[in-house]
Amino acid sequence: MTAFFNTGLTQQQFLDEYWQKKPLVIRQAFPLPVSDLTQEDLAAFAGEIEIESRLIQEFGERPWQLQHGPFDEDDFAALPETHWTLLVQDMDKHYPPLQKLLIAFDFIADWRRDDVMISYAPEGGSVGPHTDSYDVFLLQAQGTRHWQISDKPLANAVFRDDADLRILQQFSADQQWDLHPGDMLYLPPHYAHHGVALNPCLTFSVGFRAPSQLQLLDAFSHTLQEQDIAEQLYADADISTVSSSTEIDDSAVKRFQDLLLKTINENSGFMALAAGRLVTETKSTLQELADEFITDKPTLVELDGRFNNGEYLQRNGYLRFAWHNDAATAYLFVAGEAYFVELAAAETLSWLTTKSQLDQKDWQQLRKYPALSDVCCELVAEGAFYWPKDFI
């Protein structure tokens, strides 16, 4: 059984005992240095217009002031010495070396992972007591941060109305720790937490997202609309006379509910298609960067030639990949799109959706499957894979 960092737990034991159930502090989860990323590097990323970044300050006329990037040198020069935080989203995409750090979390499905957000804070820096709707691992990379958390999830959190942030109106800590470089705190969804920098520090937040009921229902309904399915109409052969001709009575509401549930149950085969598209959709903040690699669709002969010349395809790090197969077909999901391939090709989808590069040997494996080979041509056109030499 694979160990879960140095906790004495296996990965499966962590999932059974802690995942989405209760917090866990992990001392020296990662060897030092955690990363070679610096405060200056993070500030440089926050200066890029395509990259999502925020500055949060606790000083001024209103507490907890929020500013959105990009930021320049003058913005940073105007900051006080303490009590502010810089946050930059999706650093695992913007700074590829962080992908090595994420290997440690591969026992959780990749499509569940949202991003690695990195925050820098001088002494006193904080984003306030808050809750998150997702699972998060808070890894201390540099400096020391003091964490306070609640001992149970908040069912109905109330937030302050004097800030553009979801800061809790009231917060009472049940547990607290100081996290040093290499330490990590796991928090399930909705646990209140408050982290304050005791000295200049970098904190990596590895977040795992989950689609909501409404998002999944919307994705499923859109998928059904695309299918050639005969719609079943509302039926009420068992009705009785009504006392009011304008009332929608309880029995009618029950029939509506039963019709909806029947629609889901009778078309459950399309759920994987809907879910795969949903969880691989590209974040709007990354779409422009992802689209930079769109090109013309190559032919199979063109791919053969370039691979035979020693070139390789690079995976677009801004896009999400996933796959699924059942008894009838295999699906490859990329950036919210579904591609149908040979069922026999399912065995290749696991490594195709995880490899950062495809070389000639990989191509020979993919070439065994005509539908999958053609999909690869389409993926190059869509920018999911690209020839690095074409974008130097």
C-alpha cells in the first residue's frame, strides 16, 4: 500500500478516514526546499494581464480591501510593510515545474483538481477567516503561518457586508497550529479557517473542485438535447376532478418530479458524457492562453513525417483531459468536448491523458486505432497538443 506522505497512513486510509470528513496536519509532508519559486517570481506573474491575481489589504478606510491584477512595480512599492497578501491562481499551469509537486496527489482523480494557488504575505498578512466549498491542501513553502480552524463544517456561514470578500462575520477557533516550510494542512469543504503570516511566507493551496447539482443537471440536459431522443410528455391518466381549474396540485407536482427522475434514469448512459464534458471545461480565465496553440488540422501523413523526424508533441497545460469507457464505447474528453474512439483504444487513454509529451514511439501505439488517430489530428488543430518548435 502506498504511504500518505509521512503520516503512517496509507493513501487509502487517508481517503477513508479524513477525505471530506475531518482536517489533518501533516508535518514535513514535502522535503525542503518545496519549490524554487520566490516572492519576486510571484510578483512577476501577477504583472501579466492574462494571469488571475489579487491583492488583499487589511489597512485603510475599509478593512479587507481587494484589488484585482495585473500589478506593476508601483503597486507593490505603495504597499505597507505588513498586513497584505498577494494571491495568484493556476500557478501549476503558469509555472510547469510545479507539476512535479502535484505527483504526490495523483491518488486523487486529476479531473477533481482545480489549481495550485500561491499566496505571498509579509508579517500579519491574511485573507481573513473564511470557508471554502472545496477540499484544499495548504502547503507551507517558505516562512511560518499560524492557522486556526473550526472543528466542524459550517452549515450556514454568515459573511461580513463591509468587504468584497467572503469573510466570516464571526469566527471561533477550535484548533490552531504554526506551519513551517514543508508542513501541510488538509481541510475538507466548509471548515472555517484563518491563516496569518508570522513572517514573510509563501503558501501553496492545492484545491480540488467538485461540480454542483445545478451544474451537473444543466450539463446533462444539454447533452440530452443533442441526442435524437423521443421526448416523453407529461401524462396524467389518473387524475380526479379538480376544485380549482388554476391550481397546480400536489399530485401534479409529484408527476412532474417522477417524469424528471424517469428521464434521468432512462438516459443514465449519457451521464458519463455530460460529466466528462463538464469536468474538463476550460476555466474562463485560462481560455485566452489555451487558445494560443490553435492551428490548422494536420493529416495523418503530416504527423507521421514530423514524428519520424524526431519531433514531439507537447500537451497544452491549460486544458483538462479525462476519459471513460463502458461496455459499448470509449470517450476521450478534452476542454469540454467529447471524442468517441474505438473501445479497444481505451487501454491507451490512461497514458494519453496524462503524458506531457508524445514522441514517435507513443504515436506508433496510437496509430493502431484509426478513430483515435484521427482524433489526435483534431486535438492538434484544437491546440490540445502542439509542436514546440512552431511556437518558439
